[in-house]
Amino acid sequence: VQLQASGGGLVQAGGSLRLSCAASGFTFSMYNMGWFRQAPGKGREFVGSIRSSSISPTYADSVKGRFTISRDNAKNSVYLQMDSLKPEDTAVYYCAARRGANFDTWGQGTQVTVSS
């Protein structure tokens, strides 16, 4: 079971980035997927999630209206489109998968740095 996140980088405030997460080793279409982030010195924070059916993604209030989660079950991938980025969005971003109540499969993170 593997999740591989990519697409991070350095961007100026107001810019955009698109993160991708490629899944392998499990039946991706049956899992809900999530994005989390961890800023330096802070705990891991929920960013958003999307159901296996792609219906009604949910978002943290801090990113609502700026970030969009989507998935392509044919490509075993989930995406995080990040627009209107702010310096406070700087963090390591992780994708995760869950079949039951908890996210229990995690990928390595990808660094997003937003300069002011």
C-alpha cells in the first residue's frame, strides 16, 4: 500500500499550486481520500477530504473557497488544487486514505512554501 504525493514547491502569495497523490496497492475507488498539512511547530491539520464517489468534498474553514479536492479513480489519484495561496498555507502536505472511520494509510509529505 503506497501513497505518493507530489507537486509541492515555492510560490508567491496569491499564486496557485496543484498537488497530486498517486495510490497503489489497494482498491483506490473504494477509499475516501484526504489531505492534511503540518506547519513547522504545529500539529497535523485536516485540509479536506473526498468520498470514494467524489460527492460533496469537505474542507477546513481555513481553505474553503480557495482549495479544491478532486479524484480520478481511473488513474488512482487524488488532487488538491490550491488557489489564492497565503503564507499561512506553508506546510508539509500529506494525502491519506480511509475505508473505515479513521485515515490509516498515509503518504510521505510534499513541502509547500508560500512567500509573502
